[in-house]
Amino acid sequence: MLRFRDAFTPLPFLGASATAVRSWRQTQRTALVVLTAVFVTSAAMAANGGQPSIFSILIKWSPLLLWGFLFNLLISILSMGAGTLVGVPLGMLQTSPVRPVAAVARFITQFFRNAPWLVMLFICVMLLPFEIRVFGLRIPFPDWVKAVIGFALPAMANVAEIVRGAMISVPSGQWESAESLGFTRTQCVMKIILPQCIKRMLPPWMNLYSLITMATVNASVVGVNEMLTLTAQVHAAEGSRPELLAPLYAYSLVCFFIYAYPIGKWTEYLERKYQVKD
Amino acid sequence: MNVIPPPTIIPPTPDAPIVSLRAVFKSFGANNVLQGISLDVAKGETICIIGPSGSGKSTLIRCINALVPIDSGSIQVQGIEVNDPHLDKLSLRRRVGIVFQQYNLFPHKTALENIMMAPITVLKQEKAEVEARARALMKKVRLAGKEDFYPGELSGGQQQRVAIARSLAMRPDVMLFDEVTAALDPETKKEVLVTIQDLAKDGMTCIVVTHEMGFAREVSNHVYLTEHGLIVEHAPPAEFFSNPKDARTREFLSQVL
């Protein structure tokens, strides 16, 4: 146990601040509890005589399962990237003084924000073509790309809300003084309002990214070869023994946990840091 | 109460007032903030607008650079009609600078960048030339050496002087000051007031909304008292403070002096 604890060292980006170190101690403790639970469960399973132990099964399939996990991360990063790219302008348009523009942006945001993510994913996978032909060029459109779009849409809507919220939280005096210095609205947004928003937007944006990452396992429902799909296949390959279900799924749970938990902790840390400064 | 002259068409002569308001009305819903304000400011003149809180002083000053649109009446700034639906806002705003009570500096930019931003972004002027001018302005507001400080690292009085320099960088013809010392403590108040006084001496046209009676008395050429959206009385400071004619003026002065 001690050796395991020592393996964790605070990440460099957190700096040497006392709170950061404290929160990292907490991280270690929580991670330890979860991992121990998994190992205990696994050990109980492994006690089944005759069959190969759960450890050896996990080790055997780890390359495949982790490859699947990487695919989840790829989907999450692409979805969040695309969602941010479209969501930022969408959020800005919501604050437009041109009423119809703001109304349309508002409607799009609310529509995609209030649709269940899984339903959105189904619609994207079912409705989008499997390839697009442009000037004789055949661009294939595999299911995982459709899944990226399916996740990017709710990401976009939520990013738009984050941007809108941050923009309206900038004191009105900033708009006023920019306007009286002759800045056009676009100049004011790009040079004065948005740069001030980045700090405010970062924590909720990271929180959203965590949620999207968790949601990528939904892609297994539409047959994308991500971690959850592969876990089911591994289970089948090992003879569908019921006692393997819990440890196998716990394995992917631990993978997501190890990835998302530090993001959550870092978000909390940033929130605290900016709260004090602003 | 003084009789306000009726609206007249002012020919564009060199002697014409640089800012001229005629029968300006403005209401926010049922709240009639300005109820027929008329006043003239000559080039190089400094006027002070005083009055109780909520008497429409801040609204009045914001109307002059079209931050607040007026309901009726006429506002002319160097021949530009502000109450014109086709108003070219940029041509108005490069002529009229405004400084606010809350400084409103851009917190993500240094003092020098705050000053340089508008001339570069809005007026598309040469960066090197703007920087030289910005440094000179920092010296003028007695903040040489603080160029690379962020607003959060400066005191209220220093921030307010950066805000004044930022407005001056656009080379305006008129400066508006909206209770610029109201948020400051007595010591820093002085340095801001001295900065405005310097400007007035240099011949800048200044319209100052203030609660500083000493400043109004010493620096301004003309003092206006507003109440309930109307000008109660206006006169040169010597006359205004020593021999107020209106009962409301006497009442107000007895409260603040």
C-alpha cells in the first residue's frame, strides 16, 4: 500500500501551493479507496478454482481495452473541440443587439441543450449518410464520426450557454467605456469582453468536458468500437462468465475515474483561485 | 428661477458653443429624468453640474456622447446633431471623451495598453506614434513609471488618472467627467481633481458632474444646479456661491457646504 501511495506525486502544473497539495492528498486517498474496492472484488472472483484468474484476464485484454479507452478520449476531444468552435460564436450571437439574430441563436442553444444526449446520438447516426460525395470525391462518414457530431451538438449548446453567461457577467461599465471610446460592438466583444471571459469560462468548460468524456460510452449503443463495446466483446470471448461482468466493467470505470477525477479537482482548484482574485 | 432661452438655430461661427443642448427630454419608463434641459458650453470653458442625487446629472452627461439616446430636443457637439437617427457615432465619440465614476479600465490590459487600445483599434493609427503619445499622457497625468502596471495594481486615484489619459489619447475636443472622484478617498481625490484642473488650464472644454463644491468654485467658469431634471439656477461660480437667487439653490448649498 505504501509503495502505491508513493507512486503518486503532485502534478507540476498545480505548483507548490498548499491547497493544491492538500487536494492531491485527497485525490490519492479517494483513488486508493476505489482501486482497493476493485481489487478486493477481483480477488473474490479469482478465488473461483480451475478458471483463469481475473487478473490474468484483465492483463491479457488490457491492450485492447485501453485502445478502446483511447478511442473514447479521441471522441471526447474532437466533440469538445468542434462544440467549442461552434459554441463560442453561438454564445456571442445570443447577446447580439440585433433581435432576430439573438433569437435564432437562443433557440438553437435551447433546442440542443434540452435534448437528451443519447437521443441526439441516435438521430445523428441514423440520419447522417455513410458517405458524402463532393465533386466526385467520396468522403466516408463512419459511425464514430457521426458519434462525434452527436456529442458535439450538446457540447456546442452548453458551451454557448457558458459563453453567454460569462459575457453578461462582465460589468456594464466595460461595455460603456468601450462604446464611448468608439469601439464597434464586434471590436468590443473581441478585444475587451471575451478576453476577460476566458478565466470565468474555464472551470465550467472543463466540467462540461468531463461530462462529455463520460457520455462517450453511449457510443457503444450505436456500435462504435469504444471501450464499453470492447468490454462486452471481451466478456463474450471469455465465455460470458457472469462473475467476470463486475470486474470487467469496474476496470473501465477505474480508467474513466483516473482520467476525469484530476480534471474535476483541477477545475475546483481553478474555481477557488479565480474566486479569490476577482 | 432663470428663464431658459428658447431654441434658436445657431450659425456655425467660430464663436458658436462647442456643446449646445436645447430642450432635452428623457424618461426611463414613468421616470422623467430630464425635463427640458438647455445649456451652452463655449470652447475652452469648464462647467460644473451639481445637484442632489437622482436629479439627472449622470443621464445628462451620458446623453452628450449618445450613450443614452434622448426622447426629444437637440444636442449639438461641434455642429454634429447627436439626436439624429443617422448619427455617425464614431465621429461624435472621437470628439467627446468621457470618464466614469468607476474608472472602467480594461482589467486585462496594462495602463499603457489601456491608453493605446482605442487609437490603434478604432482610429487605426500607427502603433509607434500612439505609444509615444500614450507615454507622454502618462507623464501628463503624473503616472510616469506605472506604464506596465495592471489596473488591479493601481490605487483608485491612479486608475482614474489612467482613465483620463485613455480618453485624452483619442484627442477629444470635449471631456465629460461623471462624478469621477465620488468613489475615491480624500487624499486620492485631490490628485484627480488637480489633473482635471490642469486640463482646464490647458484649454480643454470640460463638463464636470461633481459633488466637489470647492472644485466647482475654483476651477469652473459656470455652475449649473439641476433638480428633478431641470436646471434650477446657473451662474459664474462667484455669483452662484455667494449670491444664489433661487431658494432651492440656497437650500442645496446649505446642505453641502
